[in-house]
Amino acid sequence: KQEVTQIPAALSVPEGENLVLNCSFTDSAIYNLQWFRQDPGKGLTSLLLIQSSQREQTSGRLNASLDKSSGRSTLYIAASQPGDSATYLCAVVGGAGNMLTFGGGTRLMVKP
Amino acid sequence: GAGVSQSPSNKVTEKGKDVELRCDPISGHTALYWYRQSLGQGLEFLIYFQGNSAPDKSGLPSDRFSAERTGGSVSTLTIQRTQQEDSAVYLCASSFYNQPQHFGDGTRLSIL
């Protein structure tokens, strides 16, 4: 059974810092990996999707990498802003169907 | 609207009552998913519909939970004889086949 772990569970940084969120998964047979953002009381917003054949994806200040063989992904956020404060979730798709298996999330707070 | 719509946004009910949660997916999306987000268990897959195929019910926690999708569009998740441990946020997502999933804002269910 696939298990996804995110470290750290919570993170507080001053505005402007670059930061890295970590995600690991136990079964390397995945189709893709996604990073989501969740604001309080809201659903999930997809940030980046990395196909299993890819190594990284970039969108603005966000960069996600994937090392499938070691079962790891990182989300790099450059020049963090208070508006980046949210919970960040990592999820993988593997096996039949398109169901997502989620990590427990990292709760990020960026202080002005 | 263009996004996934869920109703009600909040539901409070007494233990033992039945509840129905509704999801309107994005028009044209072939797949629909239900997930549950609770404090103790994180975000878990419940059930998956893809076109006219039989649904994947492998994530349903008990036989009190059921879901249907009428006409390949709207879906209803039904929980019978609710228990306090059913309290959670129920999230619905839709996708076009195996493309990235788009999430609704969820239904927050509280069992008294």
C-alpha cells in the first residue's frame, strides 16, 4: 500500500526566505505526483504536476522536483510572501484508476 | 460556474441520522472522485467513477457509505446511521479521464 509522508508538518518563516518542502512515497511505481495548496475552509488548488518521466516542473516562484527511484519530491518556494501561507499537500497517482494518495501536508506560515 | 460545486457547504446532524452530500462536477469531465479529510486520518480516497464503468468503491470505510452518479454527471454521497467518527470535510473532485483533478470546496459534516 502506498504511503506518502511530508516533512515538516509545520513551518514558520519570515517573508523573503526561500524554503523547501519535502515529500516521500514508499512505492516508486507512480504515474505522476502533484503538489496542492489548501487555504482554510477551501478545497485544493493544484500547483504543479510532474509526470513520472519528468524530473521537475516550474511555475513562477515554485519549483517541484521528482526523484522517482528514491521516492522523493521537493517543492521549492522562492522569495516567500505572506500570501503563500497555506497548507501544502503532496499526492501521488499509481496503479489502476486516477485516485490520489495524499501526504499529511505541511502547514506554512510566512510572517511579514 | 466553471468549477466543481458541492452542497451543502456545512451540515450538522444528529448521530444516527442519514445524510446526503451533493457534487456537481465540471461539465464534460468524465471522472468523479470523493475524498474525506479528517483531523486524525488526513485526506483519504473514498470512491471513484469513470464514465459508465462500475465505480471503484475500495476506499469506502463501511457499508453505511454509498454513492451514485446519475447520468454521468451529478453525484450524491450518502452516509446512513451517521456516527461521530464520520465528522469530516468531504471533498469532491472531477477530471477529464486521467487529467489533473479539480476540487470543490467541500462539505463540512458535523455529527452531534
